[in-house]
Amino acid sequence: MSELHCEEEEDVLCLSRRALRSIPASVLHTTHLKSLYLEGNEISSLPERFFSRMSSLVWLDVRNNRLSGLPAAIGQHRCLKTLLLEGNPISALPPELGHVITLKALSLRKCPLVFPPQDVLDRGLPSILHYLRSSALTDGSEDFLILNTRSDRNMVRLIISCLYCHHVDSGVNYKQC
């Protein structure tokens, strides 16, 4: 897709290979975008509110930048289908990425990932998302730590079982259980 062609479409923006170090503020105010191409820049992070502001985004290409991570708010996104992260120094995917139920394609080549582990990555996107959802349940959750200290083991098992079912199977926030 040529740069000129991209810029002519209202819902597509191409800012690839422009030596950008950050995402321009004007882009964050273009909330109707469906496709955003930022490949080949020098972007080291995405703003914390990036995914909440870009709520219509379906395609995000941030290949070959300097991203070391993704904002946790990505888990709130409900439209993103394609996320291209190839060639970034990302070592860990956020557990919240597992909640992006619309995600159909994820490019992770040339990313030095240690989380999720390589065997999970080798099994493909459904396994990656499931692993991330499962890890989010026990990853530093205050509710989990509180439950873990209760003396009634049967009650704790029941509650944890309920949390797991709601969290993994229906996507319902486990605090509503």
C-alpha cells in the first residue's frame, strides 16, 4: 500500500518511516481511525490512553520501532483485529492482551519475548491469548492474595473456581463474581 494511497483514505493513516520518536498528539485526537501504520519509526512507548482513545482501531502496525511493552489498557479494546509488533524489543506481553477477544493476527517475529514462554508462542494466537488470560487471574491480584490467606480452604477453592470460570470463559470481570 503506498503512502499516498493511505493518506487519501479517511479511516487510514500512514506515518511509517518518518523517524517519529513518539505518536503525535494530533493522531490521538483522530479517534475514527481504523488502520494506523507506524512501521519503521523510533517510537519507544505507546501512551497509556492510546487504546482508549483509538477505540475504532482494527489494524495497528508498529513493526520495527523501539517498543519495550504495551499499555495494560489494551485489554479494554474491542475492535483490534491485527497487531503487528515484529522487530520491537518487547520481552513480555501484558496479561491484559488476553482480553482482546477480537484479535485475529499477532506478529511477534524478532521480539525477544520471555513471557509468554516459547512453547506457548509456538502454539499460536489462541494459546497465547488463553495463557495471558490465565496469567492475569493470578498475576499480583489483591483479591487472590486476600483469598489465599483465609482459613476456610473449601470456601477459597469455591471462590477461586468461580473467579476462574468467569474470568476465562465469559470474560466477565472477576470482581463481579
